[in-house]
Amino acid sequence: MKESFQNKVDRILSRVRDPESLLSVKDLGWVTHVRYLEPFNKLEVETDINPPRFTCAMCGIITAGLRETVHRLLEEEFRKEFPGMNVVVFQRGIEV
């Protein structure tokens, strides 16, 4: 029996971990939407990795690096599970 789309997505989100806390992005709630756009053979993965709540130049740099790493890991894992599909990972509020 073929594994459901939602089960694959849940498995990916459980595998990808924040490199600092080692918690999964699923547990952290960092992925807000995963959309499949069939006409374009495209998966859109929307994240919401918030910037620091207070002004701190170093915190912003660290958060940007963390976001970039998590986006790369998500893209790699989604491409493994859905080969041949166009995978786009982006931060909420930023146009794709």
C-alpha cells in the first residue's frame, strides 16, 4: 500500500532537526504549510522561523544562519522523498 502524502510529510518534519536544540521542526512548529501544486509538479514548504523579539544584531545573524540551514535540510529531505518534484522552501511573509 502506498504511503499517504501526509505520512511522508510528517516523517520528513520529524527527521529534520534544529541544529542547536536537536528538536524536530515538527515539534518546534516551524513549518506552517506544505502545499502540492499538481499543475506545476511543485511542493511549497512554508516556514515561520521568527526573528528575535528584541533588537540584537548578533541574534539576527544567528537566526538567519539557522533559518538557512533548516531550509537547506528541509529541501534535501523533501527531494529525497519526492524525487523529480520541484521543491521550494521559503520563510512566511517572503514571496516565493
